[in-house]
Amino acid sequence: MREIQTLIDNVEKYKNTLVQKRFDSKKNTVAYVMFKGQPRVLKWFVPGLKQNMDNEYNVLKKGVSDLAIPTPFERDTENNVLVMSYILGHNVCDVLNDSQLSFEEKEKVMHHLADWFIRFHSHFRTEQGFQIRGDATLRNFIQNKGHMYGVDFEESRNGKPIEDLATLCGSLLSTTPMFTDEKFDLCQIFLDAYRNQAAWGIGSMSAEISYALLERIQWRPADEELLRKYATRIRTKGLQIARHNF
């Protein structure tokens, strides 16, 4: 992964940028910086992923007026950089895995997530179908004083809402502590909240959540055996029965 300082040192327009924090990213270089005296996020796309940059920029530009997402300030096509607003808050993965946080507070977080997804799917819905956010993992959400924000939209594409929901559930179930009763309950709360508010159906979730867990093996190879066991159990028995030990 390239260091953001390489961009700052070698591109004139970023010379006076001060790095505040580097974010984890699977593919690109992302950092919270002071750019032209303002708090910003720089996302530096690797060569060959210009289409991903354009994709994310288009989602932000089209959605920022109605959705809780970053504001896009600049698309630097020469250097493959997006300049976006910085969202202060707590990563939702850390929030939901905080053992000191009450179940009631975590339940509120799941309702906020369901609300966010409904707004996103509704905003980008057309007569032809839905555009989904893609890569709908917990780490791509930030909570600030009860408000939920989504970030990272380079994998947004046409699809079905069930794909986003399954990815979110798979992310929740498979982060440490993995596959606890609490996490199964939180997944069900999330899905019920979405179903109760959405103006469209989502169908059966079991197979989609199973597939989402299998996809996570590439990022969690040490947990492959456990992920496969629960993926099989959820696919064959359903979400609620799969929670029981085996």
C-alpha cells in the first residue's frame, strides 16, 4: 500500500497538506488531513482503479443532498484522488463490539443502520431496479451523536437490497466476538427494522448471509473453518436456529 506522504511530497497541489490520521483500506490509500486549512479526507486510488474513483464520486455527488454521506469537494483525475469532507465520530464496528455498551444502545444502532440503508436504496431506486452501496461492512459506517453516516462507495453497483443487508449481517456476525447470541439478535433486529419500513420486499436472507460469510474468508483466512460451519448452518437451518451451539 502506498503512503499518503508519497502523494504529498510529489504533487505540488498537496505540498502543504498535513496528515492527521491514516485509515485502514483494502485497496487504496485513505487519510484524514488538513488540506488548504480545512479538515478533509484524501482517497488516493491505485492505478487501474480510476473507474472506482468515478463510481464513488458519482454516488457522493448524486446522494449528498439527501443522504448522510461525505461531501465530495474535488475529483482529481490527473492524480486519481478524491477530496471529501471528514466525518467525525466512532466506527460502527468498534461501537457494536464494545462490551461496555448496553444491548439497548446497540439495538438503537441497528435501527439507525436500517434507516440509513432504506434511505440509500430508496434514493437510488429507478424503474429498472436498485443501486446498492456495495461493501456494506460495519467499518464503512460512522456514528456521531446518534446520527449514522456511510462512507466508501467505490463498489456501489446495480443489485438487490438483500445483498447489502446480507453483507452487513455477515460483517456483524464475523467480527470479534464472533457468532454470539447477542449478534444473532442484533442481525434479526436490523432485518426486521428494514422489512417493517421498506416499501419493497427482500425475500429470504439465509442463503445470502451464508454467501456473505463465505466471502469474508478471503479477509479472515484464519477463521475459515468457523466461517464455513456457520455459513452452512445458516443456509440450511436459518438465522435463528443457527445461533445454537453445534
